[in-house]
Amino acid sequence: MFGIWIATFLLFGTSTGKEVCYERVGCFKDGLPWTGTLSRQFAGLPWPPEEVNTRFLLYTRSNPTASQEISAVHYLTIQDSHFSTDRTTHINIPGWKSDGKWQRDMCNVLLKVEDVNCINVDWINGSLEYIHAVNNLRVAGAEVAYFIDVLVKQFGYSPSKVHLIGHSLGAHLAGEAGSRTPGLGRITGLDPAGPCFHNTPNEVRLDPSDADLVDVIHTNAVRFLFEFGAGTINACGHLDFYPNGGKHMPGCDDLITPLFTFNFNAYKEEMASFFDCNHARSHRFYMESILNPDAFIAYPCRSYESFKAGNCFHCPKDGCPTMGHFADRFHLTNRKPNRSYYFLNTGPLSPFARWRHKLSVRLSGNNATQGSIFLRVRGTAGKTAEFGVASGTLHPGMSYTKLIDVDVNVGNVTSIEFIWKDHSSGRSQNKLGADTVVDVSGKYGYESTFCGQDITGPTIAQILKRC
């Protein structure tokens, strides 16, 4: 990843206005808009298709572990393969210098859940160096568009049934393919690459016009020089998701602590790990979402700070989308980019999904006291979650509210148990309980109110009943 940083901020002299044309994939220029920003002054002409060598590897339920290589140039390979025009087609596109592992994992998970054509694109020859990959993705994107065009013309396949899933540079490659494919169904951008793409025109990068639905997961979306990020800061789709704020993911190491050891070799390793972790979380989130349609509810908000403050809970009347595979279930009132940012929190380890609750507890009792209060919540999913709500000096008659992201989907809340732990020394005669507890949760803001009964002692587990 060090190479991306260096490549982005070195200035390469190049002539502009040149053009090269290749059979099947068309013509490419190296002038505007490809040289429209400082970081793209080095942009040149892409390599010939034979050198980029874009390959298409098909997996289906008939061949889930061993791929079949298919070719649009030799389209009879498609006819002789397990490809079926009756199925949806997901095409997974890697970014810079990818070994393809996440793509194989993606097909494995998709085929467990759905009977689909899963195709992995291999353009490793053209993506080994970041500078070259930025240019060569245009040829690889044109190859993907040509492949879809052959499906349409030779097999009567609708482009609306094609879903491109691109990671990093692969997201912009998908955008290039989409801009060449009228009626393309969907593009999912997994942390679209930032270096050389920050604040570039739509023609250069993934944008909402590239497919009927463009949804984007940002996991390392910062300005690279100042905050160490591999993703783009720009909103790129109809739905842009920013888990944990979209910059740095919990569970990924920070870059500050290793600096104090003055071990710069170790720091270089830490930095590579940091980028790989944050940047890769986008496809890890997506894969987890395939297996859990109810996970990753995201809330529209103007900023992550406002989301954390609880200003964007619960969902508006149109509901909230879910980040990942089932984002296409969300009804967009129109296909113009609504420029809403969608936020959610995740955990530091897999499974990453979290479910948000807003809990308000009004206390009853005889005296203010030092202690902690907990709630044990059970729901329609038959699962239970327990979490702390407040700690310190607790005052009867006061209400305590907390937003909590739990790792268990309990469903709509059916029962609540209030637990109080007394921190005062000696034999306390203080009593504390819950007068009322209100829980708001779920995609549609399901609200439950529970009332407490008489309290009998200083340390209690009080069962609440619906009011």
C-alpha cells in the first residue's frame, strides 16, 4: 500500500490529447477528463487488451469449487459452460494487485444462498502496478462491457440481470463497464479507490449513472495524505453507506502507536496491515450480509457525529436500507442520487452486524445512590441481550437514555428485566427500580413500553410488564 501513497503524489510528465484504439473495446484518450486533477497528471493510455488479459471465471452450483473460463470473444465457451440465462449474474471485480481470494469467497457464499451465475474477473496482468492499473482499468472495464454485450446479443440475456461487485479500483472498473452498458441492473462499489480518484469528474470514477442502482460501502474513505486511507471521500452512488463513519473500522490497528517505538520497519508492516484491514472490511461486510438479510440496518443522517449523538434514530417513514447484498430491497422514490449518507455501527470481529436500540429508563426508589443499572431484553426472535444503561449516582424520578448497538438480533422486544447493583458501602437500605422502560428498535422504529412493579430490596432483578 506504500506504493499507492507514493504514486498518488508524484507528478509525472505526460503529453495530453493522444488517442489509441483497440478492436472490440474502442478508443481511449489521455487528455481531459483523465488529466483533470493534480493526482491524475500522470494518466496515460491504457495497454492493449492482449496485455491486460482480462479473464472471466464462472462458478455455479454445478461447479462451485472449480471455475470454468469463459470468453466473449469465443462465445461458444459460454454456451458450453454451466452459465444459465435463467439466473441472475454476479460479476466480482478485484482492484490493485489482488490474488482473487475474496472473489472466490464471495462466490462460495453467494452460491450457498442463491442459484446464480457467479463470475470472477481476473485482470492481474494489468493491475500489478497501481499507476498502470489506474489507466488499464478502462480497457478491463470495456472488456466487461463487451462480455455483457455478447450475453445480450448472442444469448438474449437482459443486462438488468447483471450485478457488478467491484472492490477498490475494481469499483471504478465496474463504473467504466456500466457507463458502456445501457440498462445495467446494479453496481456495488466496495470501498472505491481514492488515490487518483478524489474529486474527479463522473466520467473518471464510479457514479450513479453507471447502473439502475449503484450502492457503495465506504470503509476507508479519507484523504489519503492526511488520514491514511485507500478509499475515496466522494459519494458515488444512489445509496452510500458509511459503517462506523466510513473511515477506520473497529478492530483494525491504528497507525499512531507504532510511531513511538521508532521501529520504522515494523511501522511499514503495521501500515500495510492497517490499509488491508480497513479497505477489506467492505467485502467482508458484504459477504456477511448475504447470510443475514436483517443485518446492517443503516440510518440516513447528515454526519456520523450526528448519528452517534442519536439525532437520526429511528428510520423515516420510508424505512431504512440495509447495507450490502439486500440494499436493492430498499425502495428509492426516484433513481436520482438522493445524496443521503447512511450510517451504522459494526463490531470489531466477525460476525460484524449490530442492532441499534434506544432505551429510556425512568427510575423509582427512595434515595439517590451509587450503583449501576442493567437491562436484560428478550424479543420475538427468541434471543436475549443484556447491556448496561447507566452507572454512578442514580436518582429516583430521573430518566436515563442510551443508544446501544447489540450483537444479537432479539427482534421486537417482548420482555425486559431490570437489574440494579448497589455500589454503596455497608448495609444500604436504598431501594431502586424501574418505573418505566421504553425501547425503540428495528428498521421501522418499533416502540415498546414496560412498567415496573413494587421494589423490595437493594439488589434486585425486577421483571417489568407491558404498560
